[in-house]
Amino acid sequence: MNTYLVTGGAGFIGCNFVRLALAETDARLVVVDKLTYAGSLENLSDVRDNPRFAFVEADIADPAAMHAALQEHRPTAILNFAAESHVDRSIDDPGAFIRTNIVGTYELLEATRAYLTSEDKGSEERRRNFRFLHVSTDEVYGSLGATGLFKETTPYAPNSPYAASKASADHLVRAYHETFRLPTLLTNCSNNYGPYQFPEKLIPLMVLNAAEGRDLPIYGDGGNVRDWLHVEDHCRGLLSVLLHGQVGEKYNLGGNSELTNLEIVDTLCDQLERSLPAAENPALAGRELTAYHDLKVFVRDRPGHDQRYAIDTSKIESELGWKPRHDLASGLAQTVAWYLENRDWCAAVSESGYQRQRLGLSAPKTAAEAS
């Protein structure tokens, strides 16, 4: 039986991958997660009794814990989802991103290298069949203008501390393949959406705020463009890369669904009107509002806000036959319905203290504060 060790498997994309892999493979899934604010066992409540599932609470930046996890569970593959991922939080506290995204990836690579070079029974076969799949983001490429697409060969030009930390991790993964012949695979994806996404991200934030009659804050003029990929499509693509990707290669995954942030918010408002009409929503009663669109407010833009992301998926389509299955309209409708039906989950994962407040506008530290 194959064993996939999934770091960050209690987070948004990781938990969706675990579900997919349990449903569509016979592999054993071992989730390793630090359980930060964005990682919760609530995300795995429906699979924890599966006999092919195991959980380890650990930090990927802890070398002893990573060596122990590999020795105990003897994985045939590692999928590294573990990351601090919210751009706004990286502006407030870059250090957490350096520790997890860069140091954590390094420690995981080192533990993997030791695991694959140990001389014991079955070590040769283990090295031959093993895969290390590092899951990354299109944000490492920087910002596009009005035209063009990110290709696997696009030079890196990260503009936020988050993007820079992921770019650094990507380079480490590539270097460990080139220098130590570690059997790595690398993916870079566009913006994911779907169930179990922590409510700090745009789509769940807008759905929950609107349902509660709260402001819908839109950064700048709302003209920043993102390509949207349903998390299930992303996870199916990752499984394809894991099983069929060429060692040492990288693959871009995108949804071929570009919209401005303002268009996304308008689309969500329209879907909410169908699912929970504003006229029937008690949260809006007694206010001079006739539609969810009336909750939109334009706020100060994020520092260093990239203008446009768009992915060229031709490589993974031609080499592995992967294409997204969800169209954006139906995918967003399903997503809105999920958040409206799972408000208890939203409340439970927000117990860390996050109340959907604005992040990412911290003033620079003074010399005294930095010392």
C-alpha cells in the first residue's frame, strides 16, 4: 500500500486533497499539521475514522518531528501543502512566513533526503518510487499586465513577503533535485475556491459578510484580476502530477476563469440573491438596503497589490491530460451554498480570534520596536 504524507493536510487545499485521495486511490493518508489558525481538525472530521487515515500534530520546521514522522510512517510520497498563505498576514508579520514556508520546506527536504539515503531493507526500491510534491502558487511570478499568461518558464518576480517566501521554497525544491537528485515535483496554481477555505480569503469573506449584513470591503478600485480554480480540480490535478508527472518538472494549474475582484463580488452578490434573498434576510431588516450589492465598500488598497494573474495550463493539459471540470458559475454557486449551510464550521474555525477584520495595513516598525 502506498502511503502519502500530507503536510498541511488540515488546511483548505490539503484537507480537500485528503478526501479526494481517500476516495480515488487505495493509499494510506498521513496528515502532518501544526494546527495553526487556518488548520483545524474540523476540516477532517468526516475522514478521521477512516482506517487509511492517520494524523500527526507537528511543525514542518521541527527537524526531529519530521525525521520521526518519516521513520514511523515510511511514506512513498510527500505532498507539501504546509504554508502560511495569506498575503495580508505576510505584510503584518513576514517572520511567520519565513519560518514555515522557507525554513519548514528546508527541514522537510532535509528529512526526506536522510530518509531516502538511509541504508536499510527496501531502501533502493523506496528511492526509485518515492516522490516529493511541493505545492506552490502563481504569485511567485509577480504581476501581469493586460495580456499574457504565466508559463512554467516565466521568471520569478514576487512582490509580497508571502510570494517571496514561496518563491524561495520553490527554488529550494528545485535545487534539491538538481544537487541531491531528490525525486521532486513542483506545481504552481492560481487562486483556489471551494469548501473549507478559512474566512479571511475573498470568497468566503464576502459570502459570510453579506449573509450577516456586514460591509463587503473591496481593495482599491476592485480592478485586480485573478484566475479562479475550484479546489477539487486543483486536487485532481495534483494527484495526476503525483502519479504521472515527470520527476524534476513543474506544472502550472489554473481555472481559465479570469475575473476582476469587483466582478467576483458582484457574482457572489447575485448568487446570494438566489440562495438567500436580501429582502428575506433578517440581517438586513430595517436598513435602507435593497440588495447585497448595496453592502459593497471600496477601501484602501493592499500595499504591493499585484494587478493580474493568469495561468497557461497547456503543459499539464498536453502531458497529463488534466483540465478543470468545474465552470466558474456552477462552482461559485456550489461554494456559496456550502458556506451558507456550514456556518457552524465557520464559527468553529474562527475561534482563534479572527473576526474578519482588515489585515495587511500595519505601519512599519520603528527602530526602537525592531531592536
